Amino acid sequence: MQENKITELFSLKGKVAIVTGAAGGNGRAIAEGFLNAGALIYFVDISKEELEKTAKSLKNQKAKYIIADVTKKDDLEKIISQIIKEEKKIDILVNNAGVTIGEPSELYSEENWEKTYKVNLKAAFLLSQVTAHHMIKQKSGVIINITSLGAEQGFSNNPAYVAFKGGLKQLTKALAQDWAKYNIRVNNLCPGYIKTNMTKKSWDDSVSREERTGRTMLGRWGESYDLVGPAIFLASDASKYITGTDLYVDGGWMSKGI
């Protein structure tokens, strides 16, 4: 295949994409990667301050910014209404926004359980649903849900995170089944331990850092930009025959034996 054909295969030129939790960390890296692949990106985040910092640093005309709380259905509907009004279509949705609140299971509060549920699972479903209403009319679309190693494995002192990342993994498969007839592909992008603000506590603890490093085949933690190539792959025509699957970006954690 000619080089220009390969480039076209991975191109997002002319695509309109939404990335939630996009003001920093993995979300920002994915959103910036999509920009570089040619897409117009709506950065969605609850933090006005962080979005403003991102906008100032990027200065890219194809980057747009929406302050929203993904746990509020009204905000989700406003996001989609605004994008449809401005762009007339939505091609890609990345449900990246997430929280992690660690507490021992026997002490885990209902408040933290509910907060984790609303951000990590409910919001992803509701935003996928309202976005799909327009993708169905278009007869095309891509949804990428950001799950975790916690969707597959038990991790201590964080029952809500493990439960709802596992739920998101299975939700993806249900939506992929239901919406394949509309040419909407739904997949999971599953990070291992990536150095972000969310994992700072583990990174700063030398014992935890080394323990997690040792669980990988590559012998290192990931960087947010390690997710960019896989995300572009799932969003582009390079993966047009892939739906309902889990793509782990974990340095070999899931496959490592003794």
C-alpha cells in the first residue's frame, strides 16, 4: 500500500470529535493527538481554569472548549446541541472523564460510591446515548470508552472504581451490539498505569511505583501520549472492522506471567 494511502487510513481530517475530561492528563493527550490527525475537537471538562490554560497553550483554531459537568444530563444535552448547531455532525466521542476515590471496601462511603458511579459509568452511558441519536441519523460514528486494568482485575481499597470500570467495559459491548446496524463502532481503550494527576499518589510512593513498574513487561509506567496512537487507530478507518473490543495499553501488564 502506498504511503499516502496509509496516511489517509489513519487520518481524522474533517472529523468532529468530543473528548471529556480533556483539560489534562490522558484526555488532553488524546484530544491533542486527534487535532494533529486533522480533526476538529471539542475539549469538554468541568474545570474552567484548566480549560483556559489548555486553550492558551494550544492556540489551535480546530480546538473548541466547553465547560460542563458530565454528571448532569442537562449539561450533556447542551454539549451535543451546541456541537450539532455549530458543526452539523458528530463523528467521534471519547468518554474519558473519570474519578478514583480510594477507601477500604468495608468503610467505603455511599457518597463516594455514587460519585464514582455517576462520573465513571452513568455519564458515559448518557452521553453515548444522546450522541448516538445523531450518529444514527448519520449512519456512522465512533465511540471510545476509556476503561482500565481495573475493568479486568481486582485492586485493593477501591471497590467503586473497579466495579464501574468493569461495568463500562461491558456497556461498551452492549452498545457495540445494539448500534452496529447503524455503522456505529464502540470500543474500549484500556490504559495501564499512566503517570497523571490521578495516579500521582502511587507514583510518589516509591514502593508502589516499583511494584507497578515490575508488573509490566516493558519495565516502565506509561505516559499519556502512549495512548494517542491507539486512540487514533480506534477512531480512524484503520479500525473500521473492529467493534466491541478491548485494546489494552499497559506495557504488557495483562499478559505477563511469572
